[in-house]
Amino acid sequence: MQTSNTSVPTIRLPNGQYERLKIVAAHCGVSLDGLIEAFATRAVPEFDAETRFRSRAACGDPQGGLGILYELDRRSDEKV
């Protein structure tokens, strides 16, 4: 059921890639929508961390930047 806080994007993928994603979703026990949502849920914080890292690196804060990299690495170890 769609609620007011969701969007319905159209994504065009090569047929082979679409079929592979369906296999991955089935393997993970989620729908294809759930798999894409999990990817997005993970991608956004990783992008935010990279952005903060680049900002701190530009300001000359290597320790702060390394801290962000460690956090990003920790998050990447978490299961999708």
C-alpha cells in the first residue's frame, strides 16, 4: 500500500541486470522493491559520509576525515 511519503520511480535496466536483481532479492528473502530500498538506505549515508570526509579533508582536518572513513567502513560491514 502506497502512503503519502513514498514515490514510485521508473528505473530502466537491461533485461539481464533486472533478472539478476530478482535473483538477489529472492536470495535475500525480500521483494525487488525491498532490495532497491535497502540499497538506497545504504547508499545515502555512505554518500553523506564521503561528502563530510571531503569537506573535512579540504579544511585540513585529517583526524576528522579518518574518523568518518572508519565509520563508513564500519557501516559497510553491516548486513544490508
